[in-house]
Amino acid sequence: MKRKVLILLTSLLLSGVAMASGDVYRGKYPVASVEFNGNPLQDIKPPPLVIDGATVVPLRAMAERLGAFVVRDEETGKTKVTKPNINMIVAAAVEETNKNNYQIVSPFMVVDKGSKVSFDVFVDVDNAPKADSLVFKIVIRNPFGTEEYVSYPQSYSTARNGTAFLYTHNVKGMQFKEAGDYKVQMIMKQGSGGDYQVVGENAIHSR
């Protein structure tokens, strides 16, 4: 049976307050009610617990919400956490002036509600996990969390080409129907299996 790895997280990291929910895990440990960026951590096994006055949360569940990848080596028993560094810029255009040199044209973060806008997303990735195939997409969610745009998946071998790379993607004629913040996200996974997770995020405000 695989061991569950737990990590102690401070309230600063969680951006919220943890308190006992009234439930008890295995008849011994109080279950903690924990929020991350305003959203409750639910359906985690084991659940967040209060142990000796400290809030303890499963490592994988928390790390993935922070955009990190968790890999356990069963031979050594070591668990490795890799957090990609993601810098995203939304701009009217991203022009490649020559090989590996880019010019960002008119970065923006605000649009008028109802407008239809074409724009480029520029992503600078560093410290990505080593994998034969690192698969990623650009996703844009409206203020209600619904996917408004999803790009075709791209594959990159960080095992062969290194863990740092640049990526640009053009979004053509997207209409901002709602007022509020649209989330521009890069989602990523290792290989063809597994689930995507959000590793980077920016926002466009529709007013």
C-alpha cells in the first residue's frame, strides 16, 4: 500500500482560516475545514486534519492546487515536488523579431463587455518537470468558471530539450459576453494519462 504523505501548511499559504469542522477522522483526529483562495478543500482522502494544534493537509492535493507536480519514487521512498515557474502575458500581438527574440505589442488586461478581441498569450516556462511528453493547453474561463476557449494540446519533451521553454498562442476573435474577470490559464500534465492541472494564470477584466 502506498503511504500517504502529509505536509504542514501555514495560514499564509492557504490564504484562509482552518478550523475544526466537528467531524472526526478514524475516531481520533478532528477534521479541519480549510479554504484555498476562497474555495473549500473537499473530497480529499484523507481529509485535512488538526493534529497537535496544527492543520495538516495531504501533500498531493495541496501541491496540485498550487500548480506543482508530485512524483513518488517507490524504490527510494522519496517524494519529489516540482513547481513550474510560469510567467504569462496577454498582448495585442507577440512578434518574433528573430530566432528566440520576441517583441510584446500592447499588453492589456481590460476589455469592454460585448467586444470581440483577438490577442496573443505569451508564456515563459521555467523549472518544468522532466518528462518525455509534457502536454499543455491554454484555457480561458468566463467569470462564472465556464470554459469559453480551449486550445489544441501541445506536447514538449523536457527530458530531451530542457525544462525551460517559451510558448505563444493566438486567440482569434473571442467575444467577452459577461462583465467580470476572465481567467487565462495554462493547464499541463505529464504524458497522455493523468489529469490536467493549472500551472499558470492571468486575467482579463471585462467591464
